[in-house]
Amino acid sequence: MRTAQELWELLERAYEMPYGAGQIAVYDELLRQVDEAGDADLAFTARLLSTQAYIYGGEPAKAFVTFSWCVSDFDNNPGPHHGRHTHTLLWLFKTMVSTMTKFPQVPLERTRAVLDDMERRYREGGHSLQAVYKHRYLVASHVGRADETAAWFERWQATPRDELSDCAGCDPTSVASYLNDRGRFAETVALAEPVLAGRLTCSEQPQQILNNLMEAYLGTGEAEKAADAHRRAYRLERTRLADLWEIGTHIGFCARTGNEHRGLEILQRHIDWLEKAPSPGAEMMFAADAALLLRRLTELGHGELTVRRAGRDEITVAELAPEMAARARAMAARFDARNGTDHQSGLVEAEIGAQPYGIDLVLSPSRRPSAAPVAQAAPEPRPEIPAGATAAELLDLAREHAREDRDAALAATLDELDARFGELDDPVLAGRRLMMRGDVRQNAGDPAGMLTAWEQAEKLFAEAGATEQLLVARSRIALEHASREGGEADDAAALAEIAYQDEHGGPLERGGAFSRLSSLRFHQGRVDEAVAAAERGQQFATEAGRPRLAAIAALLRTRALVAAERIDEARSSAHFAWEFYRAHGPASRRGEVATLYAQLIDDPKEKVSLFGETIVSGARGPALAARAGRGRALMSLERPAEAIDDLVEAVALAAAEDLPEASAFARIDLAHAYRLADRPVEAAEVAEEALLRLERLGLNEPANDVRFLLTDLYRALGDDESALAGYRELIERLTDNPAGRAPVGESLADLLYRKDRDADAAAAFGAAAADLHEAGDLIGELRALRRQVSALHFAGRAEEAEAAAQRVTDLFGALPPEMAQVPNAIWQRWMTAFESGRVFMSAERWDDAIAELRSGVAGLRDLGALADADRLTSMLAEVLLRAGEPAEAEALLKGVLERLPADAPERPGLIELQAEAAQAAKDQPKRPGRRWPWS
């Protein structure tokens, strides 16, 4: 059994924990032992604080017992400690009244009796009845007494606030709910926005007021603000069982704004909480909102989707919808039986049957509102087709269109051929038509139809003994198989064509053959040979006077050079192709080459321009790379807000093309863009989506990078507990990676330090220092040890702090000479004097403090770190003053103040300290100056 002192320490530890199951477990353990300690103050305080923990931790039913005990003890066994806690006890009356309305098993008369008791105590204490009237309004509203509700609302609003009124966020939130119910949305916004702009520290805010703003913003036509309110509120509530009611509100909001699938994701995440709902009221409204969502999904044709529940078989949306509706209705009937009205059943029916708001929102920050329009290139002019041309002449014309990337003209010429001549008896001409029909099918996105046409043409050429056409057909067919089958293809066809064209073909035919060989070698992974073949193809195309074919060969060469990691050559080759296609098109090819060239250059402004060419061109193939690339380039130009649209589009394109890895990495880029645009809520949500996908793909290293990003985002959002959990998880995952673990450990230590958990911070800084040492980062080790000195000092462990400071000195002295001259190493060494000087000051070891600080000031001035030297000088002056040397202290402070800017925040304190030193020097008898042994 613990002693009273140990239980007080346990109570303090519980109080510092975040609300939730962990804190409740500590309070439960504490309450099992508290009465045996014989400490009346401890027994009362523990129950009072546990009441709050139960309510906000998701188990409010337990609070009835502890609160009743506290009231009874307060009345029947008055003690000195009760006075200290009177305000808290009176405050909890409000919370208990609200909580009692959420449990149908608590008689309404009991709730009203507690309200009467609350009013009596407030009157006797001389407090305003504002909070009493508010809670009478809430009870009247709960049971559906419209006249009483309006009357109590007016009295509540007319009564002055005092220190027992609900906080500056919760009171307006209740008013906002009243206004929303009456469709007075503009008034809600006018009331709530100034509240949000202030500082809200209540555990229920700002999420509660944001929940009311979701609907209000829709009512005032401010859709983006409504979406933002949803994201911000849900992020704060999604980890808290106590907020199950409000989580249901978000499900209903999704169902009514065209975000049914997002609502289903939220329902799936929380449906198991329904079995441990914090109150029957929360269970009822969560089930009603779930029923609304499931009904909408079924009506939209998605009833076959499934929901998973722990310990139960999967169930379809269509099957779960009536189950949730029945659950909500049954609970509403219990409330109505208790209240003597049908008000709760009416609310449930209205929620289950609610219709869409008529405004579609994009609530997921990684999704676009709708499919972005694809730019359409200007249509090609209809080709001129000679009236008296023969079939052979029309095929020659069609082949020329194909070589010049005139796809529409190619198709139109072949259509004219069919119209004029029908079936062709000549097998060679028929085969040529089939080859080009295959090209048309390829352009239309039908590779299977293309290959079928080519294979039919091959048979015709073979039957006719048309050697050249047969070799070309076989070479193209072999290349297509190689591209599909990972390079697995017979070289014979391509080499046979090369041999034939070397002997019989002109430069145009030889250029085409070598270009095909280059593509084949590329697919086979023989990239150097692919480069050489492309160079030959480009050479022959130039010799033939065919710049477009030379550009195609340059494009093939670029691709092979990139694979061979010959980037400078690839950049030059891509530039050649780009210059041609920029001037001559077509748009689709221009977009393809622009993206390839953009990926090979460094200038982000030029990248933005080039990727923009691809996007405007409407080329579908490189669209994903162009969107992602332009987004990253815009971020590097510090234009993250502009990058967001591109990266959202990249996410959509990756999903459309079923590229899960690309989808994950596009989300990482998007999360960074939101972060840089100072939109941490969206950044965190998208990063969590990316992490989920990376985990599914087993990509551990980038997943850890995203986890680290998330911890920083959680800190930016004020969610320190999630950040701490994230840091600890990362440290566990990086067991064999000290270099990766060290920065995570330092971040963990820094957060613990900022939360005044100094002993934990000291341990974390020590662990980070050990990791940095193992990773070979000795200067980083100096930094972590320096900060450990400070943490140990504030943890009250002076001897350990002094030892850590000595380790810094020893480590600096042992650094290799070249490392000891690094300014950062020198700075870490001498800034440690600030930390250790503070340790010596606290122990009133003035001589040690003065020696350390003088050394630090000198070292920092030699380094040129004058502002930091002045910081240490200010501390040195204070030590000198306390040590009986006010004159020198005054002189040092005068020098520091002369160097400080007039608006420096520390200036007032230093002026005050200087005045104290001047007065002390004036009062001190004249005596010989003291010589310190280090002077």
C-alpha cells in the first residue's frame, strides 16, 4: 500500500496526463487506495479531479459516484481543504447537470434537484445565476419544451457573467447551437468568428464551436470555411471517445455534402466505439448519423460496400443501415419515456431522414472538386486528298502523315482510301493499309487492336514475298512484345531489318530501323547499345532531311541516356528534341518532351514553364509527372499555395491510373505543400493518408519520413501527445539506425523540455547524445549534451547537470583538430557555460559561476557570436551583483544595453537589473578591487 505522499505524487502524475483511458486507469488505481491513507484533503481532491477525468475521458457514468461523494463530504465533513476547492466543485455542478440529461436511467426529477441545489449554492456564495439559467435552458431544450426553452434562454442571455460562467468558447457555442436550430446562420457566424480569433484553452474548444460553424457557413454560402471547420474540429475530436456524439455530427455532415465515402471512412474508424459509448445520448446520435450516412450510400448505389466490426462478420452498408436506425430509435424511446415527450424521437427521425444540403464540398484535402478539364489541342485541318490518286498513292500519303505525327490526317486518308477502293486485292497494298490501321488504333488507345492489325499485315507480306515490308512489320511486332514482356523478345527481326536496310535502304529507311533497334535495346536493359542505335537513327534521319524523325530518335536517345545515368548528355539530347517539338508540335508530343526535359534541368522557374506546356497540351501520358513536377518546382520557388492544385490533381491522376506508389508519393508532396502554405490541418490529414498507403506497400523508409513530418505537424496543431507518441514510435522503429534515431530523439527531448517534463527531457537528450556519438556526429553530441545540462538543472539534479557540462568540456577537448575549429563546435562548447552558469547560480556557487561565465563570454566573443556573448555577460552581471561586485555588474550591463536594439524584449529587465546594481554600488563601501584567480 502506498503512503499518502506517494499517492499525492500519483495524483499529480494522473493530473498531468491527457484525458483518456490511460488517465482513468491511474485515477481508478488511486481511488482504490486513497481512503486508507488517512488524508482527508487527498481523498477529496482525488475524487474531485477524477470526476473531470471521467467526464472528459469518455466514462462519465463513473463521475456520478465521485461527484456525489465530493458534495456529501463538502457538506458533512467540512475541512480547510474544501475552501480551496469550492470553485471547482461549484463548476462541476454545471457539467453534471449536462451529463445527467444524456443518461435516460437518471430520472428527470433528479436532474432538476441537482439544478435546484446548484442554484442554492450559487446564491449563497453570492455568484451570478447566469450559469444556472443556462443549464435550465439546456434541460428544457433537451425535453423539447419550446416555451420554457425560449424563456430560460432570454434569462440566461440577460444575466451578467461571472467566474462560474462557462468559458469564452462554450457559452457562445451554446448560443450558436440555438441560432443554428432557428436558421439564423449569419448571426452564428458573427458570434463565433471573434471567439475563434481569441485564445481558447478549454478542453471542449475550439472543436465545439467549429462544429456549429460547419452548418452555419453553409447557410451563409461560405463553403470553403465550412470544409475547414469540419477538418479542424474532427482532427481534435477523432482520438477522444468522449467526443463520440460530435464525431457522429461529422458523419452526418459528410452524408449531406456529397462526401459519403469520407463519411464511411470515419464511420469505419469509430464504429467499434459505439459498444463503449460514453453515454446513451452519444450512442443514440452517433447511430442516427450513421443510419443517415448508410441510407445515403445505399440510395446512391453503394449498398454493397462493407463495414468491419470487431468480433463480428463484415456487414454491407445496406444491411447495417436499418440496424443503426433501429438502435437510435430504441434509445430515443427510452429518453422520451423518461422525459414525457416525443422530442428525442423527433430529433432522431429528422436526422436519419435528413437530405443533402444541396452544396457539394470537397472535404478531403487530397481530392479535387471534380475532374479537371483536359485541354484540347486545336483540331488538325482536314488533309487535301487528290481526287484521282491511286490506292498506292493514298497509302504513300497516309504514311507521310504518320511520319509527321498528323494522326487525324492519317485516319482521314485511310477512311478516304476505304471509301474509294473498298477491299484491296493487292496483298502488299492491303498489308500496308493494315499496318497504318494499326497505327490509328494505337493512337486511339487500343494496343490489342494495333497488334492484331500488324500480325494480319505480316501474313499478307509473307504470302506476297514483300521482303522489306515483312521485315519492318516483324521488327515492329517484336518491339511491341518487348515493351509488354519486360524486354523478352527475339533480336532476329530487328537485326534482320538492319541488315536489309544497310544493303538496300536509303537514310530514311535506315534511320527508322535503327530507331526501332534502340527501343528494343532499351526494353532489354541494354541501355548503352540503345544510345548507340538512337545516335545512328538520328544521324540517318538528319541525312534524309527529316527533322521530325531526327527529333524522335533524339527522344529515344534521351530516354536511354537517363537509364544509363548519363544525365548531362541526356539533358542536351532532350533539349534538341524539345526545340523541335516546341516549334512544330503536335501538342501531345510537345507535352511528352517538355516533361522529360523538365525532369533533367535544375532551374525551377524553367521547370514550371515546361511542365505547364505539358498540362496545357492535354497530353495524358505524362500528365501525372507534369502535375507532380510542377507542384514540386513551385514549392522550391516558395509558392506552395500555387503548388496545391497541381499536387491534388497528381493524386487524382495516380488514383485514376491505379498507381498506388505514385499516389502515396504525390500525397507526401501535397502534405509538404499544405505545411509550407501554413495549412497544418490539411497537411496532417494528407500525410496520414500517405502513411497508410506506404504501410500497405511496405515502403518503410519513406513511411518513417512521413511519421517524422506528422510529429512536426501535430506540434504545430498543439497536439503534443500525438507528437510524443509519434516520436517514441519512430525511435522504436529505428532501432538499428542511430543516425536516423538521433534527430527524432532530440525532437522528443525538445518537446518534453518545452512541456516542463524536465527529467524525461534530460533522459531523452542523453539518449540522443549517445545516438549521435554512435553515428559519428560528435558536434551533434555536444549540442544534445548541452541541452541535457539545462534539462537536468530544471529537474533539480544539479550534480548530474554539472557532470553533463563537464562531459561537454571533455568531449570538445578530445575532438580531432579539424573538427575543433568548426564554429558550431566552438559555439556549443561555450554556450554550455550559460547552462552550467545557471546551475552554479542556483547553488549560490558564485565563484564557479563567474569563472564559467567569463570563459564563455571570452570564447563567444572570439568566435564573433556577439549577441550570445552579451547574453552570457548579462548573466555574469547578475552573478557579480549577487556575489558582492555591483560596480562591475553595472559596467557590464551598461555595455550590453548600449549594444541592444531599443525594442529588444529583454531590455526592460536588464535596465531594472542595472538600476539595482547601481544602487548596490552606491551603498557599498569603497574597497580595493577583488582579483579573481582567472583574471
